[in-house]
Amino acid sequence: METILGVTKDTSVNPHRGVAELGENASEADSMFEAEGNNSARERYQRLFWEPAVDGKELILPGLLEQEHAAREAAAAKRAIRFATFEEHVVDVPGRPSVKFVNVGQKYVDEHDQAWRLKERQRRSVLRQHKRQRKAAAALARKEQFVH
């Protein structure tokens, strides 16, 4: 089967080759780590993300991350757009099946997209206002030009 699939190494010769490869990789990684020397960024990363656990006590970092996540969700829920309740409207026409319309409100509206659209609307409003002012100033200048 190996010859059909094109496997070049015969694993039956050395069945413990996988363990030896792991050892080689580990020793290579150790030698690379020693070659780096005093890498302060790596040590800082290890201090931040590899927290030592005291026996019988909970880890601090996962709890803090959960609290931050809950606080972020609560803040997002607070500033979220309030949606109207879903209204149902049933249309009964004699001789035809009933049709039920459900108003889902803004269920599928992305609030980040809505905030972006609001900012763009305000920006365009300011641009239009400036354009109107420039046109009025130009018209006034033309009017004064003809008067003099």
C-alpha cells in the first residue's frame, strides 16, 4: 500500500522514530532559546500570559478577562438601539389563504453600521451647509459687481 501511495520511508524499520523526532525538535527549540540570550520581550510575554497558579486557588487573569468581557457587553447593551416589539398583522381575504406579516423592526440592523451612517450623514450635512454658504457668498459678490 505504501508503494502505491508513494510513501518513501519505511516506518517498520524504526517504529520509535516519532519519539526521536520530538526530542530533536525540543533540543533544537532549546538551543534557539539559548541563542537568543536575554530576550526581554519574550520574558514579558511569558509573564503576561503564563500566570503561575497557586495550588488550591483560582487563576486571576481568566477572571479579570471574564469581568472585562461582561462589562464590555453591558456597555454595548446600554448604548444599543432599542428595538420595538415585533408586531404581527394578519390579512384575511375571503377565498385566499391567510397571510401573516411580522414586523421585525430593526432586528437585522448592524449598530456599528448605523453609527457610521449617522456620522456620515452629519458630515455631509456640514459639507452641504458650507457649499450653500459659498454659493451665497459668490452670488452676493456677483450682485455687488453689477451694482458698482
